Amino acid sequence: MAPTAMFDVDGTLLDTNYLHTTAWVEALAQYGHHPATARIHAAIGMGGDQLLDRLLGADRDRSADEAISAAQKALYARFWPGLRAFDGAGDLLRAVAAKGWTVVLASSASGRDLAVMRRVLDADEAIAAVTGADDVAASKPAPDLVRAGLEKAGAEPGDAVFVGDTLWDIEAAAKAGVPCIAVLSGGWSERDLRAAGALEVHQDVAAVLGRLDDSALGQPGALPGHGRAAAGNG
């Protein structure tokens, strides 16, 4: 069974977290909601359903939820022509695949957003599978996306690692039994990411690539849970 490396996309591989924040600020304002921008940014990485619960309360009137989410998607689409991958993002995916990992993208995005992100990454030859919002019942920080990625890769949690940029990535991975390597490029602090349980914290994906041999990604056989499922099945 090949080890599996799952990657979040927004804020981890693509420089998009603040673009998503701007789109949510405008979409929420259209429907009379004005949460502090910092609160919105801190919720980026969740799926839209979880984000609205966090920002507007779980007991809110949900009649406008679909319209708010649709407005956010339309507003975010304005940024598509200028989206950019972080330096080293595609090279990291290729380097990880070359080391024998099955590379899976696990994003809270769906549909055309996922297609646009893959085009910007320009590393399809390294990507074995993709999971998105359309594949799961609940988005991050629920573990569904991580579990869907494991299922698509045919992997057990002990043979996988997740790479993300937010507290929600770490929580989702932990609930699925997968360790998480974190990067600071999404705007979270190292202290917050380590407190949440990150296995490693790096400045960005270029830093992960530069120290790949020293990372868990450079040593797939040395994952904290590697071989446990196989041993249990023997």
C-alpha cells in the first residue's frame, strides 16, 4: 500500500485565503451581515456551511444561506484570472510523488473552483486523486474530506499525512487519525497551529520542499502510525 499525502489547496498551495475573505465580506454584506473581517478570515478553510454557522450562529434563519454562498462564489470568481500558486507548490507535489507517495488534493471547494485551482497548480501528472465539497456530507473541520481522500487512495490513516494551513485542516485530519503538517501561508500563527497538534510547521510549501528530506514527507516509512493497520490485519 503506497503512503498517501493529502494536500489542502486554498492557503496551502494557492495564495487565495485573503481573496476568499474579501468575497465573503462582500457576500455577507449584501444580505445585511457585517462580521469583523478578522473573524471571517479565521473561518476560511471551513466549507461554506460550517463557515456560516460559525459567523452567523447555528440557530440563525437559514433561508438566505444558499443565496449568500452563491454570491460568494460569484464574487470569488472575479479573482480567477489572477490566481497564483505559491512558489514551489507544483514542484512539491511532483517531488512528493517521486518519493512514492500517492498525492491527493482535499479541498472544501467544488466544481469549477476545483478545476480552476488544478489548472493554476499545473501539476496534474503528480496528482492521483481529488476530493472536494461535492464528495462529502460535511466539510472541514469535519473529517469527511480526509476520509474520502483515504478511500480514493486506498490508504489507512496510519499510512497518510495531511498538509494544510489552518486550524480546521489540523482538526479534520486529527479526527480521521491522520497527522498534519502545517504551513503559515494561510495567515495562522505557528503557536496556534502547534497548539492544535501540527506535526510540523513550515513557513510555506517552498520551505517544505527545501527541507523535504527532514520532513515526514521525506520519510514515508517513518509516519507515526505507519504499518499499524497492516500489523493489525496480519
